[in-house]
Amino acid sequence: MDGEAGGAPEVHRSPAPRDSHFYAVDPYEPEDRLQPFPEEHTRPGRHVPAEMTSEPAGAAPGEAQGDLEGEVEELEDAYALGGGGEWGAALAGGSARRAEVPEPRLHLPAAGAQWDRRPGAEAEDAGWGAASRALREAYRYAHGRASEEYECYVIPEEADEDEAALGFCVTCRAPVRASEVPGAHGEHEVAPLSQALESAKDEIHKNMFKLEKQIIEMENFANHLEEVFITVEENFGRQEQNFESHYNEILETLAQKYEEKIHALGEKKKAKLEALYEQLVSCGENLDTCKELMETIEEMCHEEKVDFIKDAVAMADRLGKFLNTETDVEISAQPDFEDQTLDFSDVEQLMGSINTIPAPSAPVINPQAPNSATGSSVRVCWSLYSDDTVESYVLSYWPVQDSSPGKDQAEFTMTVKETYCSVRNLVPNTQYEFWVTAQNRAGRSPASERAVYMTAPSPPIIKSKEIRSCEEAALICWESGNLNPVDSYTVELTQAETPEASGVTESVVGIPTCEALVQLQPRQRYTIYVRALSVGGPSARSDPVTVYTTGSYFHLNQHTCHAGLTISEDGFTVVRSEKKTPATELLPSNTRFTRCVAVMGNLIPIRGRHYWEVEVDQRSDYTVGVAFEDVPKQEDLGANCLSWCMRHRFASSRHEYEFLHNKTTPDIRITVSPRKIGILLDYENAKLSFFNVDISQHLYTFSCRLHQFVHPCFSLEKPGCLKIHNGISVPKHATFY
């Protein structure tokens, strides 16, 4: 051994399953170098050549024993084996009993891992020694098989028993082990862990569905609040703009009046000052004239008499003329300020007009949005011009009638604040005509254009007694439940039998009529609903019905029943009483049997295998089989090429059986009279087989050319009853025919 770094290959460890044992082998060891245990240690009857033994030729027994122990120790170091002393001693001792050899705890490399084959590894292989080869041969001896590709032995993993031993305590809501159940959880309800896991998944799925529904409702409510918020914001925005416009107008008017008044005052001031100035100038001139006259008179008084008289005459004329002139001694302009009365009537009118807004324009009503209606309500929306201020809206409507609305037409009104309204208490699947007006303090707007809205339809009504099914499909029939026609129908089905499919709903959409053929999975239980769709949206779900696909399921057709037969309420028992049928009820008909006292069953139109059973009275005369829908109703079953049947007659304690088609029957004798007859209709192989259910006996098989779908037929020639059992899986004894 050159050392640990270059001697031992790299071993990858991985968790091993319980009770699994792994052994160290060299996948690159040549086949001719694999040496088994010495011959004396092999199992009896196995011959080992001498050249393949672990002891070299000529070696003493003690030396071989020492070399073997040393190589075992090296093997322990290389593979980190525990308890190597006992293991090496067992190998050295050559014990042939597997019970005495301890099992090494070594994990092989994981799948895909590579062994270390560095330079020199081939030389190191010689260091594994006889113990390694003996160990590999021991495993081959124990298991007897090897991998052809890697020469390493693969031990299959066993299933983990821990998970299988776990359960779930429903009372404590915690996982428990099987050993704990009789103790602390003895009186508790304990379920398998897988079942508890599926129940938890189902509960989580239901809670998620409820959360999604709640999220949708909250989103719708948030949308409503957003619409209200936008409407309030728009209204107050328009009101603010209106106030600002009016106040600006008032300020402009006041500024204009101020300028006008200031200008008027300036003009009056100027006129008054000019008048006073002119009066002052006139007074000054008069004073100057008086002074001049006084001086002239004084000078005249000092003159001589002759000159005085001459000048006095002239002065007297001048003085008289001046004195005769009137002098205005009253002030033409008073100095006091005159009280100016300001007229603010126009300003008051403007102030009053702030709250006086124009009447709004006619709103614009929106067309109906998808899925905006239920069977009894509809959501109506409209819009308004941005410049209008609205205090409320008045929504009016009436139902649309085929004839034009007259004076007696009932009109309904609602007053709302928002631009939408949910109108309730309406008739399902009915058209209504809506129009809306807006109003404020100034008045009401003109009416909008009229829009027609439609409520959602009423839920359909499933005809449970007309449902037909088989292992592969079901034919669902229903009534519309609405006076007015609808656009289409949707069938929703939930597979309730499989836990992982619980709550998952499949839908078949766009169905134009009141029936649908739905493809299903065999041997399952389905819950089925139907919705109606119109312009107003989908209706609510119908009442559910349950459909089983364990076998063919059908009801008897009352429209084909002979007047002498009575069908029970459950639709599966046919009775013929002793009472005679009046001749008036036996008129020829294309749908009802008249001569043959028979009735048909409505079998689902699917080409596959259909099986049902008929419980009969061994002493009654009956006929059971199949026939085309257009089989002559005035002929017996089996008397034409359109029907295949088994006929029984009882007379004088003797049973007679015939298998009739087109009035012919094979020569067949039945020793054990059946009390329950099984009928297998196989479209794929074009066969119709009859069986005695009680003893699983095949009675007869028709080879039929079924170019159309056929229906089960049942006939009673004498008073008695037949009970039909359907929805039954095909029994094993019937699958061979």
C-alpha cells in the first residue's frame, strides 16, 4: 500500500434502506482475478480449482493466515469498515457458515458515480489481497448474480416501513405511529396517512376556492368604490371650476365699477374747480374796475368846476352803467363732498349667480356589459359630459313587450347618486328598456337614449327520470324553465368518486338544445348541473343530479306503453292486471303498442356494450329482448326482422322457451328455468346474448345487424309483472360471449 491518498478508491456514501446490506467489491477487478474462498470453506458440492485459492503456492499455513489478516486490516482502512476484528477473524478462520460472518456496514457508490482510476491504480489493485477477493466471492456465493457491466452486485432497495407504519390521529391532528395507537391514541379516530393527506389537500382546495370567491367580491366592491370616487371627484372639480369662474367675473365687475367711479369723481372735481376759478377771476376783475372808478372820482374832485362838471357827466354815465351790472356773489361750487350712492345691484346679481348653475345635459346610457345580470337583477351604467354638475340621477325602466307600450305600461323609477345602479326584483330572462336623466338645482336634463338590458335566465330543470347512462357516457335531459328562449346551455359535472378530482368541475358549453350526450369515465359517480346562458349572462346552477357509470341505466318509455300495462313510479317495474283494456284505447298508433302488450326502454344511443337484467315470474308468459324504434306496434315481438327476443310460455307445468327473430327460432331446450335473465347487447360484435343470472349460464346469442340503435323491449301476454334491474356492470360470465 502506498498510502491512503493513492491506495483506496473514493467511496460515495448514501443513506441505505433498512435491512439492506452492501459489500465492498472492485468493479474493475478482472474476472480471472476473482478468487473464491478456499475449497474447504465453500459450500458442499462446489469444487474450487487449486490455482484459484487465496493461498499462494508453497506458502505455509501460518504465513497465509498472517497475510490474510493484514490484508483484511488494509481493507478496513480503505472502506472504513466497523468491527473489522471479528470480520477479519471470520475470514481468516475460513468459516463456511454465513451466520457466523458479520455483515459489513459499507455503502456502495451511488448510481452513476465513478470509481477513482488514477495512474497507478492498477498497481494498487494487487494490494487488495486475498481478503478482498474472498469477500467478493462470498457475496457471489450468497446471492448468485452479478452485474454484467460493472461486476458489482446491486441489492434491491426495500420499501421504507416507517411511512407505512405512520397514521394520522384526527382527534389530536398529528401523525402517529402504529405502535402508539393502542396507547395514548387508543380511543381516538386514526386514519391512514395518505387518506389524511388527501383530506388536507381537499380542505385546502376548498379554502382556496372560497378565498378566490371572496377576492372576486372584494375586487368588484373596490371597482364600485372607485367609480363612486371618480364621480365625486369629477362633480366637485366641476363645482370648483364654476366657483372660480364666477368669482373672477365678480372681481372683474368690481374693478370696472371702481374705475368708473374714480373717473366720475375726477370729472366732477375738475368741473367744480374750473367754475370756482372762473368765479374768482370775475370777482378780481370787478374789484379792479371798482378801484379804478374810485381813483377816477377822487381825481375829479380835485379838478376845477368846469372840468369837474364835464368829467362828472361822463363818469356818471359810466358809473351808472357799472352799477347797473349785477355781480354774482354766490359760490357756484360748494366745497362739501357730495354723497355718491353706489349701485351694486349687478354685483349682487353676480354673487347670487354663483349657486345658480345650468341644468345638465342628457346622460349617455351604456350598452349592457357581459355577465352584468342575474335572474332577478341587472346592473345599468351611464356616463355624463364633464362640464355638467349633477346632484342626482333618475333611472326609469319598464319591461319590453311584444306590442308597443301603451298608456297603461307600468314605469318604474329610481333616484341614485352614482353613474350606475343595480336594479333588483326583476323577472328572469326578460328584456327591460332603461333611460336616465340628470338633475341639479337648475332643473332636470333631457332623457338619455333608451337601452335594452336583459336579465339572466332561470336555472334549468333536469329531468332525472329521463337520464340515460352507460359506462362511457350519459344523456342528460332538462327543461328550460324560461318563457323566452335562451342562447345556449352549459353542463357542469364533478367527478366525486376520485379524491384527487374532488371539487374539479368540467364544463360542456354551447349546447343549443335541452339535452346533451356527455362522455364520462367508467365506474365513477358524477354530480351534474346545468346552466342556461343569454345576453344577460349565465343562470344559477340547476338542482344537481347524480349519475353512475357502473353500467347501462335507462327508464321505461311511457309513450310506448300498451294501455294494458302499468309502469311503477320508479320506472323499473311493469305490471299487467286482470282488468281488460277497452277497445277504444287500442287504436292503431305509430308510437304506442296496441296488439302486443309491450313497452320499450330508452337506452342511451352509444355503440358499445349494454347490460341489464330482468326479474321474471316463472309461471307468467313474458317476452324480453330488443327492437328498433320503428318496429311495427301492431305485431308481436320477434315476428319481424326489426326485433330480437326471448319468449317464455308456461302451460301444464311445462316451460317453453323460444328465441325469436323474424318468426324463426332455433331448437334450444332450457332445463333450469331462470328467475333473473341477463341481457347483453354488444354493438361492437353485433351480438345479443341471454343468460340465466342465478347459475351464470349462457342461454343463447343472436348475431344481429344493427344498422340503427335499438331499445330494450318487455312484454307480458298474461297478468304478471317484470322488474328491470339496470346500472349493473357486465358480469364475468357474460364477457366470453
